[in-house]
Amino acid sequence: MRMRHKKHGAERLAACGHLMLQKPDAPLTDPAEVFGRQGPVFLEIGCGKGAFAAGMAQKHPEALLFAMERVHDVMVVAAEKAAACADNRPDNLRFFIGDAKDLPLWFAPGTVDAIFLNFSDPWPKKGHAKRRLTHRDFLRMYLTLLKADGRLEFKTDNRGLFDFTLEEMAQLGLTPSFVTYDLHAEPSVADNVMTEYEQNFSSRGMPIHKLVLTR
């Protein structure tokens, strides 16, 4: 469902300017420079309303989080939410508006420790397969961005997209280190940070699928 247009969206994003990044002139070779300190670099692709990004920033104060969203109106919500709780978490979260295909313009190869894909658009039509953020073309790109021991974590409620992702990884000769079709039945769920979608779906008893791919 498309989000309703946010009034004064540009002005509202400007008010959160301290949390927003502009596209760099060249890909970041050391993303830690954005924060003025070192730490593991986390990248969420498609941050939605920002619950996961804000939760990860709180849970991992040592990490440096970058949260990307394509839709301006959705980013307004995420940035305002993060700004409102800034006093209760470390200064380790930045947002930027962009498209996943342009990530190499933001980050140099081998600079990211972990990439998170949460409840990505399934693009269910067969002809739209290349638009899926877990298509093999995107997977190859993610692998170039990750450090030698980096990881990709993917969560979804969509069984078709999850199975498609496993098939795409197999085509590339990749084997996930963790796969579950019911995350909330796993002991590891204690460390899980939920998105808004996940909170909604899991509260209705819908299973959440997750995989982890280690480079």
C-alpha cells in the first residue's frame, strides 16, 4: 500500500538534516569517517519507517548504521522517529535516500560488515524478477560491498520471495549459514530486532522467514 503524501516533506526532512546524508562525490572508502569513530558498519536497504534501524542503533551502540530508503515520504517518518528518540540512543545512525542499484556510488567495495534486507517488495510478477532485491544481480553487488567476513541478513513473510532468494543464492554457488521458515520459533529470536511489518505479521501468528549469508 502506497503511503499518503506527507505535507511539507522537504521541510520536515531538512529539520532532521543532522541525520541525513547527501550522496558523496566518491564512494565512501571509510564509512566510519561519517561518525568520527571506528566501528562495525551496518547497512539496512529499505528501512521503511525506521523501527529496525532505530532498534539496531540502540541495541548495538558500537555499530555505525546507515539506513537507506527509496521513498521520500517514508523517509520523513523514519527520520522524524529517529530524531525524536535521539536522546535515548547513541549517535550512530544516519539515513539517506537512494535506490539499491546505486549503492556502489555510496560505498566502496569491502567497506560494510553487515547488510540487512527486511520485508523487501516481492515484485510477484515473473517479469519483474530482476527488480527483487535478492535477485542474483543484487546479490553479486552486495558481496562486493561486504568485507571478507561480512554477512547478509534477509527477513520476509513472503514464502515465494524467500524460496526465490534461496534459489538465486544456489545459482551463485552460495550456501546460507542460517535458514528458518519460522524465526519466532527459534531460540535466536531473543536477539531479533523487529520491523513495523514484522511486529504486525507476527502478532497475527504469521511465520517470519530468515536467512543469513556469510561472505
